[in-house]
Amino acid sequence: MSGFDSSSETSRRHWPDARGRYGAFGGRFVPETLMYALDELERAYRESQSDPVFQAALADYQKHYTGRPTPLYFARRFTEHLGGAKVYFKREDLAHTGAHKINNALGQCLLAKRMGKRRVIAETGAGQHGVATATAAALLGLDCDVYMGTEDIERQKLNVFRMRLLGARVISVDSGSKTLKDAINEALRDWVASVGDTHYVLGTVHGPHPFPMICRDFQSVIGREAREQILDMEGCLPDVLIACVGGGSNAIGLFHEFLDEADVAMIGVEAGGTALTPGMHAARFAGGAFGMLHGALSYVLQDEYGQIGDTHSVSAGLDYASVGPEHAWLFQSGRVQYVYAMDQEALDAFQLCSRLEGILPALESAHALAHTTKLAPMLPRDKVIIVNMSGRGDKDVQQAMRFILPEEGDQP
Ligand SMILES: *Cc1c(COP(=O)(O)O)cnc(C)c1O
């Protein structure tokens, strides 16, 4: 396991440092009352990492409940259509609840149990992390409250109902823009007052240290499996890894295992939205700047006064004004390349993958696929790309219907 040896300068896999920094990024910028909670969490997490009983329980749930390992799938028709590098999908869409988010939610809820907490809280935007947390809480018998902006509650009625079916309480947040950013603020506020018996399950690799590290480590199972699987299927490491980047958890989950492999290129794909003008996208590296949001230093979409900017993406999971601090560091150091795909490109890739492979990708994952359709044709046929299929697209069918009018039997 990784995360704590900050003495090694040679490996990128040993970050963050003792202060929770990834170079100039990350850290812990929270009210004094939360410092104790974050210290306690970091301590408990370290202990759990070397506790064979905890690790065995996690592995057991991953295997029998989540359905891990998820397959690595050679997308033959998709590859042939593009006419270049071989494209493999890492099938996180086949994990229980249909996305990678369960990896983190399950890990953190197990950690909450170990810490003797009886209640978990979470924030959610589109509802995917809320559903994953409500699921893990039901499994482990924890009370669960999910903060969600009233705007999002209105847009995501199905996921709200799902969370309630799973026994969670959905608490509406009516402040600010009434979306994810405000839900995170409210969850942090709750945690200040409830930390004695409550754990905050943060949904991506953002927030104050140690959250980005904990979430990354629980998601890194994706890359560890992918390495074994590709060695088994191709006899070599992949040439390129591609993943979409919202907060960045599915991407770092795939990348982390390979960070020290100089020959493995990595590409994170952000949401280009409808245009790269303020308010129309969520491409933090293309349009953002150094700044702070939700307790961490990173890249942030903001105006000249540091006010957090509005964002847009056809996919709710990529629609966030900041990005995990480890990605900011990987961007600055040049280890990972960050690009963006536009709404329309993602919708096109969504249809192409559905028709050629019989797999409806999440619109988030479709951003990674969109970039793959540009890159694969430019590479020779013996090169290998792994795309992280972060989630399934069933949740996005209604959204897609607003933009796509499929014709019967229409071939790409
Ligand atoms: C939430 C979500 C994302 C974006 O979150 P990351 O933390 O960047 O992974 C991507 N894909 C799916 C399917 C999601 O549900």
C-alpha cells in the first residue's frame, strides 16, 4: 500500500508529503475544529493500512459484494473502427452500483466502522456518490445523511429516490448555487458539529488532507488489477492510459500504479462543455488558475477576484470548478497530459461505443472515449491503450435523449 513514505524523492507514488502537499498543491485549509477530526482520520487510516483484519475484510467485500476484479476487455470492434492502437476498456461500469465510486465509498465506510462511528455523511452532485455511500452504509448498518443542492435534487429525482430506498436521508441545500459546491460546504459544516460519532465520506480525490490520499488509495485497486490483466493478455505494460477527470478519482485510480513507469503515457480528459469561455465548461487546466477550494490548493475555475466560476458539462460528474491536488501536481510536473473533450464529442463517442460494443458508457467515461477516438488512429496497431470505463451509461439515457435522435439501424 502507498501513501506515507514522504522520504523517497524518487517515486511519485509516495506522495503526498507529511503536510499533505503534492508540491505546491493540496494541504489542509479548514477551521480549527476540523483539524482534530482530520488528524484522527489520518491516524485511523494509517493503522487500517497495516491491519490484516481490515485489509482482509476490504478484499472480501471487493470480491463478493462489488464484484472485483472488474474485467479488462479488448474492444475489438471499437479498435477496428478506429484503425490504430488496440483499445482496452477497464470495466468499472460492471462494479456494483455501476461505477468506480463504490470503491471509495465502501473503503471509507469500512474505515468509519473501524473508527467506531455510527453515522456517515456525504455530499453529492448528480447523486452517484450519494448512491454509492448510501449503498455501503446499508451494507454495513451505518446511518447515512446525504447533502444535495435543491437544484440537483430537482434534476436528479431518480437518484434521490434510490438513496431513500437505500435508507439514507437526503438533506437539501438551498444556499449559493444550490449545487455540489454548496453541498460540500454544508457537509463540512455538519462534520464540524458531529465529528464525535460521524465520518464524512468525501467522494473524490479533493478536500483537505488526508481525503485525496485516502480516496486515491481505495481507487488504486483499478490500476493494480489493470496492470496484472494487461500483462496477462498482452505480455507488456500499456502504452497509454486514458481517463476522464472530474475531481479525478477514477483517473488517479487507474494512473497511480503506473506513475513510475516512464514508458506509460497518461492522459486525463476534462469537460470542454460547449465552449472554452467562462461558465461554459469545466476544463480547469485549460481555463483555471492556482487557487483554493474546499480546503485544498489546486487549479480552480475562478474570476479575477477569486470568486469560484460557474461550470457546465453535459455530464454531471465532470461539472466541478476544481480538480484534485495530485492532478494539479501531475499537470505541473508534466507527468500526465490533460486535454478536454467537448459535450458534442462525448455524445458522439457515447453513441459510437454503444453501437460498436454494446456498452452504454457513462457520459463522463464518454469524454475519455472521445479522446481515444482522436488518439488511437494516430498510433500503430501494436500500441495498447487502456481507457477507464468509469461507469455505465444507463443513468444518462434521459440526458442523452435530449441531444440524440437515433435512427433505426443507423450505422456509424
Ligand atoms: C463521478 C463520476 C466521475 C467523475 O469523478 P472522478 O472523481 O473524476 O472519477 C466519472 N465517471 C463516473 C461514471 C462518475 O460517476
